Amino acid sequence: MMRYGTVLEERRGSVAILRLNRPDRLNAYTPEMGEDLVAGFRAAAADEAVRAIVLTGEGRAFCAGADHDCFFHGTGASGLRIGEEAFTRDFAVELAAIPKLTIAAFNGAAVGIGVTMSLCLDLRLAAPGAKLRLNFAELGILPGLGSTALLPRLIGLSAAKKLLLCERMVTAETALEMGLVDEVVDAATLIDRAVALGEAAAACPAPLIAAIKARLDASAGEDVAAAVAAERSVSAMLREKN
């Protein structure tokens, strides 16, 4: 197991598991955690032995949102304020483009950035009863990490407005119905299921995984003709590499 300060990394076969590791604070996000997440994701993305990446939390929560001490009282231990670290500043584009299957496993409550960081990943699993809360309106801030584009893609424009401005909190079961979560999995087998999905993807050639992800991500707003043309182009490039 490798440590990045506030993030732990372990390997199960070809799957890297990153665990937010501030269980005494319900894994509340700090600038230091953001820097550790960037380091952990970049290392896993660059490692050819890793074919999928799972993000989860240590203890009984996934992430309780921004740490109040940092959010309301200034800088973290690194001297950075939330918003100055790479993770919230500009890493979302890189995270979403990682050419490997990425999975969030909500082992417990996810609040604020704990939810929005998952939107950059490919799949989201949740333990029964886990609560997802988007509390940005209460804090008087705009959600970040590209979530104003990613959330409507997942659940629709009206549902995104309702969730951000009105209801703000949903259970894992309601999130599943909305499309915000892909599966609700018993807590005892949550990570096993995430790893199994990662291993299933790992059976595909790495260039194909990257190509499928990139093509699907680029398809938002495309008409069928544009999608067909792009598919032909990408397929030709893949054939040339083989």
C-alpha cells in the first residue's frame, strides 16, 4: 500500500484503489487532499500495469465536503486555500480524460466536492442508504470541477437544477433512479464489485478503452452523422496501431 498523505493507494490485480484517508474528519476535503489526489491519479494513470482506478473513502464516509477549518478559516497545512490547489483549479479536465476506467465507490455520505469529484469519473457505485448532498447553494458558491456540464449530462437539465437549488440531498437509491449512481451495492461487497468492473474493462485492449471513452465523451451534442464519421476515423487509427 502506498501513501500520499491524505490518500492511500492499494492494488488488486490490475485495479488501483485510491482511498480518501481522513476518517476522523469523515474524509473532509483539504487542499492537501487535492494535491494528493492529483499525485495518486497521475501515478495510476501513468502505470501500464493499472487498467482501472477506483476512488473510495476510508471509514464510514466517502467525503464530507470541504473541511470547514480550511473553507471558513483560511489555508490548509500547505498554506494553500481551497481553490488554489491543482485539483480544484484545473485537474478536472485531466481527470475526466484518463484513458482507463475510473469508478467512484460511495461507501458512505458524500457532500459537496465529494459528489462533484465523482462526476469526472466514468461510473458511480454506492452503498445502500449513502446520502449524496450538493450543498453549494447553502454555502453561496458555484459548484466546480466541471459539474455544471457533467451533472446535466447524467441526470438531465431540470433534475440538475432541482438537485442543486431545491432538494440538495438524495439517498443512494434515489440517485440510482435519477442516473446519478449506476449501481447500489451492499456495503460489504462494494469495493469487490468496483474491482470486478475494473477487471472486466481490463480485459479489453488499453487503446480501445481509451478510444471508447474519448469517443463517448466527445459525443455529447453530436448528431448521428457526426458520430458515424468520428467512429470511422478513430477505428482507422486503431487498425493502424494493431
